[in-house]
Amino acid sequence: MREYKMRRGEHLEERVPDMKAKIEDFFGEVSGTKEYKGSDLYVVEDPDNPVFDRITAGTVEYDGKKDKLGVDFVERPAEDVIAEGKADAAADAVDAKNDFLEECTGRDAKSRRDSMKRSVEDDAETPDNV
């Protein structure tokens, strides 16, 4: 599960007032929920795009901190998708993921990558139980 933070000064519930509807617009019908860090995330067991096996997404709530977008994309092996003659679906899947993440967080792919790099660098500087 990956967690994505919002742009400075923005909140997830303001950008996406109806998370379930947003997920269904991008990926297909929500079939249930899954608990993650005390929050219920939506699960799409049969996504519209054949590249995806399952998608779990939703708001991860934190006390005293801004909520984050939690997402887990489970994808089929590329060889299987191509063998079925659905290579175009792979490009559509990448676009759907990036568009969904950008609409929810307000951050494009480059700024999300830079943010993740910074968080990894910050973790590397923190001593391990010293």
C-alpha cells in the first residue's frame, strides 16, 4: 500500500468529497472495503481495465495530521495482457493511475516522485533504535 500526501494547504476531503464515486469513475464498481491503519478503504475486485487484478484505494485518516490517499494497484503480468491482445489497455492503465492520483492529490507524477524520494532520504538519516 502506498500513501500519497496532498499539496501544501490542501486537504483530501476538499479535493475528493466522494471517494467511492471517484474510484468507480476511474476503475469500476466498488465491491467491498478493506481495513488499513484503522481506515476503511474501497476495493474494486473486478476493475474495468484488464491490466488490473484488484485495486484498493481510499482515505487513510490520521489524528492530528492531514489525511493521505492510500492506494494499492495489483496488476497482472504484462506478458499475459499482451498475449491476450490487450496491449492498449496497458497504456490506458498507466493514464488512469496517473490521472486518478493527480486529481486526488493535486500533484503530478514528477512531484509525487520527488516527494517519495525526500521521504526515503529522511528515513535514511533517522538512526535505527540507537
